[in-house]
Amino acid sequence: MISASAVKELRERTGAAMMACKKALTEANGDAEKAIEILREKGLAAAAKKAGRIASEGLVLAYVDESSKSGAVAEVNCETDFVSENESFKLLAKNVAKMAALSNAKDVNELLEQKYIEDESVTLKEFVTNLISKLGENINVRRFTKFSAENGLVESYVHAGGKIGVLVKLNSDKVVPEVSTLAKDICMQIAAANPLFLDETSVDHEALDKEREIYRVQALNEGKPEKIVEKMVEGRIKKYLKEVCLVDQLWVKDSELTISKLVDKVAKEVGAKITIADFVRFERGEGIEKKEENFAEEVQRQMQQNK
């Protein structure tokens, strides 16, 4: 007896139709791996064939609700920029960001088990599997981050049509247009300048020690005397912190102001207490090892397979 749960799991893994999955499991005496082989032989396991491919293209999109109190930024990957331009894929990425913002999911695995926002008869995971079969490429819901603001607001910015996505949370005892504009400016700053940390207190000490050692070796290699090396190192560390800490960066729209001074300026103008509570910046494909294909070798492989 083949259970409904076994059929459902095979369908999620392969993207094949429910009846095809049931027949394959029956033929394989309930062995899921053998059933996948049977579906592959019949050309029905489209998703299973593509699940191992590297997906480093795609979209980074964001969603903020109408109240500006909750928002999320999410990355959904595919294999080629051709598929990333497909309207079905674009809608999926848009809905993933919206689901991340509005659901209680804490991570991608939990999000994938949520009912899909466009079709509640399937989970997000099932919808992705079906879309893999339809579009012929691996698709991966890679990551998301969401913020909620009780006192303040959440703002987002998406750059270059989905290459970079930014989400910012501001704490403020007044939410007025000037504060919203400030949040948008900070989002654009983060997209352009790519800060690694909010301020010095949030800097990773291990990363800082690594930078300090690099600067020390550089100074010694330059032939600097030991007695002044430490002063040089600390000077370079200060410069490094100004480059990687958001609040210390020079504002891209006005280099006379740092981001912290910009925040103070707006706070004074509107009579509010404003602080940057958190931010996140996603860049499409960052950290994913992209597969380099030799075109001639790829053609040769295809010719061999077609013989």
C-alpha cells in the first residue's frame, strides 16, 4: 500500500504529477530512490534532474507593508538571467518577499512550508518545484531577512532591477515624511557604499584583528621602524572603520555630512529622536560559486549525448 504522504514527498522531489508518482512508487515497491529513477527514465522527473545545478542568477526583491511597520528582503535564485526575466519567476520572487514579511516563518525551511500566497492549494515549496518543471531550471529560495518596527518605520530599496536589495529599520518617536525620506536616503547609501557594520560597537572583533595584522605586516614590509608601526596600524584601523561602519561613512549625496550627522540633522529639523536600528544588504549571487562553462566542451557533450 503506497501512502499519500510518500506520493506527496516524491511529487515535491521530482515535480512529476501525482498519479505518475503513485505509479512509479507502486512499480518500485515503495522505494523512493528507485521511483525517481523510473520517473527519470520516463522523462517525468524534471525537477529532480535540475535540483543539483548551480543557481547564482535571479532576483533580490523587497516588500514593505502599507504601514511601513513590517518588511522583508529576499533572494530567489535561478540558473540564467533569461529565466530571471521570466514573468512567472519575477512574480515568485515578489511573492517570496511578501510572504517573508507577512508570515511568522523564521527561516527559509519554515517559509517553504507556508501556503503559497497566490495559490493556497500548494505550499511555497510545491509551487517552486512545479515552476522548476515549467521553466526548465533549478530555482532556489535562498534567504530572507525581515524587520518589524513598533516605534519607527521600515524602508526598502531595490537597485538595478533586483541585483541589490536593502532593508532598513529606523527607530523614531515621530514618523513624518522627512523621516521616511531619511530612511530612503540611508537605503540608497547602503546600496552604494556597502557598509559591513552599523557602528564600531557592532564590528566583528575577529575581522578587526585580522585587518590590524594585515596593516602591521604591510607597515613592516614598507620598512617602517617598530616604534611607529603601532601608531600607523591604529591610524589605518580608524580609516577602515570609517569606510565599513554605516554611521561613519560620508553621505553619497553630500560628502560634507556623515550618515550619523545626517540623522542628527533630520532629527533636529523634525524635533524627533531618531536612530538607525538595523539594516541588511543582499547582493544577488554573493557567496555562490558560479560554474564556469567551456562553451566548446559543452557543445561536445551535447553532441555525444545525442548520438
